[in-house]
Amino acid sequence: MAATWKFDVTLLDLTGYSSDGALLYRDDDDRLVVRIHSSSESGLYDDFYVQEPRSTELQSTDGGLSWEPCEGQFPLPGVVTSSGKRVYIWNELLKGDRLWEHLDTEGIGHLYRPGAHMMHRLYRGEKRADLEARGLFLFDAFDGLVAALPEIVLFESEDDGQTWSQRSLEKAPPFAWVCGWHQRRGLVLGDGTLLGAVYGLRERRDVARRVWITRSTDNGQSWEFVQLYYDEEEQLGLGETCLTLLPSGRVMAMSRPHFADRHTMCCSFSDDRGQSWTRPKQVPFWGYPPHATVLDDGSLMVSYAHRRHPYGIRACISHDEGATWDVENEKILRDDSMPKGVGYPESAQLSDGSLFTVWAMSKIAALKPEDEVAYGKTLVLHPWFHTFVGGSRYSLDYVRARGQERAPQGVYARRTTPESGTDAIVGSPQR
């Protein structure tokens, strides 16, 4: 039997930029294409505002071994209806004149940069009471600003993405905070039904986030919002959701847990083309957010970030469409990231049966004056760390590095002092 194997490759490590994730596409000829999103570390960059964004497209024709720049090769966002129209549901991204208009109106025009973009809406802190009176949920952003995200819209293109129009969704419930289709992706079922998942808060004082499945049976002309699940006691919350059409025709919704300290990702299923969904069931492994891939043999693999020690990237397989999972053979693709910017992994299977997963991780790019890095002494590091994008190509039966125990957790045992001939590890599990 051939030995299991894995190799890792760095796709993009931009000096002065953090690259927090990549989208992955495989065509019928095994060509891999990625689109990587990066942000300048010298400007503002977070979930609320990115002053200096950068997008990079790369392609590989040898299964991920080598990569070269390409332009305009990554598929357009959204889904294509039977009428040929491309649609997706998302938040309006402000940039250019629209961004300047908002920032200037709110008295924060000094934040503007020509290439900046913003999905949330930033406001001065003194507007908090008025915004909350309108029912909006607010995040504390930076420099005393607050951030809101109250609306999603339908984007449409009749000319395969050359131009886009947008319009409001008539049946959308009022949201206190809402985020559109994850990665601007949806599903087209065999009968033409369109599905996509949005998540957010219905009321400003809600504690747990919930997911709605947006559903259209008329080529995107009208949409209904089907609530995936809502815990009246608000103990279970759901976030970013990956929709997958399974070989049986079932649709699976795998959701990121809102409270990751006490829940794992959850799976719900629909047997009626998204009209109703089963009660969410937690998976027996920890990590988020999910990216699901149906493999050639009909099994299901989900890849995800492991955002606690040891930080890294993992994957797990189900042989029965998500009813059970092979946790004993959870794949540990990387377990050596610093605790920031881990994710969002995406996976594809190549024609030879092997797999490629693209991921983002973080490392120390440059030491800060207050950092302390010396052999045999307490390791002291201060965020933020530099993130880069890489990928792993591996055999289907790969599980973890030879000699590695399953899913190491927690802090290593304390060692003796240097005087006794070994290392002292004080307050840190890192050697």
C-alpha cells in the first residue's frame, strides 16, 4: 500500500500586508485558482474598515506544487439562474465616492483612502443612542466609533458580471444586524431552486445569532426567508453557514457556532429543497468556520480552522452524509500557527483522488521592542501577528504527521530548569 503523504506550499506572503484568507476553485482540468484578500498592516484593517486592501489571483496547473499570477480567472460571485442571470445576496460594500460621502457626512472623512472599502457603517460614538433607538445592534469599533450592519440587498447581473444592479429584498425581515451569503456563494438545485444562507440578529437585544435560508423558485425575482433554527432560550447561536448539496439530494447547512467556547459547528438538513430544516446537531469535533466538499466516492469532507491551541487547520470526513464523522481520523493539516488570522480554509479534490486545502495562518514577521525571544527564557510576544496564505496537498488517507498523537490539546507538562540540563518553559507551552 502506498504511504500517506502531505506537502505544504506558501502561496502568498506579502511584506507589510496581512492575508487573512483565500477562495479556491478547481476546474475540470485540475487547474486550481485562488483569490487572496490582503490588507496593509500600516493602515486600518479589521471587520469594520480596510484602508488599503489588495486582491491577488494565482493559478496552479500542477496540483498546487507551483503557482503563478493570473487575472480574471476566478469565477464570479453568486449563482446563475436558468434564465442566465447571475445573483447573490450580500451587504453593500462602500468604496470610492460612496465611501467618501458616508465618512464625510459622519465627520470622519480623515479615515478615507482612495482604495479603501467598508461593509459595516461607521458612526461617531455620540450617535449610539439614536442608532440604538432605530433598533440597530452596534459593535464598538476603534477610536470611539461604533459600527452597524443593518441591511442586505440582492445583486443581479444580466451580462455575466460586466455590470451589476442591486435592489432591496421585499420579504426580508427587519434586522438589527445581518451578514449576507457566506463568501457570496449559494446553491442551485436540480429544479432551479436557489438557496443561500444569511445570519445575524433579529432584535438589538438578542443574545444569540440566527441563520435564515434565502430561497427563490422564480429565478431570483422574489425571495423568502426560512429561519433555520432559533433557540428561544438563546443558548445556541449560529453564524457563517456553508450549504452543500449531497449525493442523495439532501441539502446540508453547516454553521459556525456563535458561542464557540461551549458549542461545536452544527449541521441541519433539508429534504424539501430548503423549505424546512432539521434541528441543528453538533458535530463531534471542534473548529470553525466550515467549508464542505463532496468527494468522488460520495463521502463528505469539511475543512475548518482550529482557533485554539494548537492553532492550525483541520479536516474531518463523513461517510454517511453528515450523520456520523470519522473523528478518530481527524486530519491535522497544520498545527503551528500563531493565535491570529487562522482560516478560512477551502478544499478541493483532484482527479487523482488527492486533496488540496488552501488556508491562512499567522507568524512573527518582525519583533516588537517589547517582545522577548531567547532560548531557555520566557517567551513574550505581543499581537498583532503577520498572516500569510498557504496550501496543503495530501493523500485522501492522510491523517497527521508520523509519530503525532491525535489532536494534542492544552499545555505541555512543565520541564525542569536549565541547570539540570533541560529547558525551562515558564508560562508558555512553546519551545
